[in-house]
Amino acid sequence: MGEKLSYIHRFEKGAAADARPLLLLHGTGGDENDLVPLGHMVAPNAPLLSPRGKVLENGMPRFFRRLAEGVFDEDDVRRRADELADFIAEAHTRYGVSSPIALGYSNGANIAAAILLLRPEALAGAILLRVTAPLSLTPPVDLTGKPILIASGVSDPIIPPEGATRLASLLQRQGAIVEHRVLPTGHELSQADVTLARTWMQAHGHPAVP
Ligand code: MLT
């Protein structure tokens, strides 16, 4: 576990000082350890910053409250997106890492999308696995040149690809460079996600990205 910041988290320095850090954001019921192996596969030498969601749903950590499956408490989404963006700034001061690329799965991808829409300066880009549009209304933001990879599962019963399509066009309209892929899978992650994310990181994971 990392030093005391505003989120319980894990930090790994990584072997490559010039690699973009990854901000790992787990799904419902996960914790700060969950996505570390995925982080290593996607960006083998990058620093990894992995917080644990603070909201508990029947004991399962999440990054924001929901009222029912697929029905989000949008006030909480906003508050938690802000809180997590502040944590990224704290980690920058504590560990000296540059602004990260988020690698989020499901609930973690949804909070990453909210950060992009509300506090875009906190992230250099994002890999959003099984994501939807987390907010019904957001102010205009400048996402010019921010690289974003979205991977949906064609038969995902929890987060159908349509929500991701809506999010992708919203991000694109504000200047982000979005690649949206629909994989032959469900809500669970597959080898195709790993391969896709790794290839995408090889193109976008270095500081040349704004
Ligand atoms: C959410 O609540 O963010 C989504 O429904 C996905 C999840 O269950 O984590």
C-alpha cells in the first residue's frame, strides 16, 4: 500500500522513468490490487497508480454511488470525479509522476469518463473498458488531442455498447481522438482487450502525448 494520501492506493514506480503512468481504476467489488497485473501487461514498465474506490455497496468498493444497476447518482459521480482528480494531483506531488492515462474497467471506466468530462486536465488520456456515458449533462470542455480508447463487449448485458457510442461521440465533439472498438465478448475482459490496450499504449504511452 502507498503512503497516506486521500485514497487508499497502491503505487509502483515502474522501470521506465519516461513512460506515462497508468491510473488503474477497478470495477465494482475490486480493490487497488485488481488491475495491477493488467497494468503490467498493458504497459510493462510504466508507473502504476491504483486507488481503491471509497463508496461501499454491500461491502463492495466502487468509485461512485448508484441507485440501481445502470442508474447512477449523478451528484455523487460529480463529487467523486472531483475527489479523484484531486487525488491524482496529490500523487503528482508525492511521487513526481506526470498526469496519467486512466485504465478503467466498468465502474472504474465510468468514473474515468466523468473525470475527462469534468476535470480533463487530470488525465493525459484513457483506456475505457466496458464504459458508458456516466452523466446526462456536462459543460463544454476542451479535450483537444486527448487520446481515448474505448472497448465494449458486443453482448455485454450490464453496459451495452450503445452507451459507449454516445460517450465516444460526446468526447469526439470536444476534440478528443477516440478509437471505439466493439469486441466479440460480454462484460468480462478478454485477451482481445489486453492486446488492443497494449498496442494502443505503445502508440500513446510516451510523454509526446500532451
Ligand atoms: C456502474 O455502476 O458503474 C456500472 O453499472 C458498472 C458496474 O457495475 O460497475
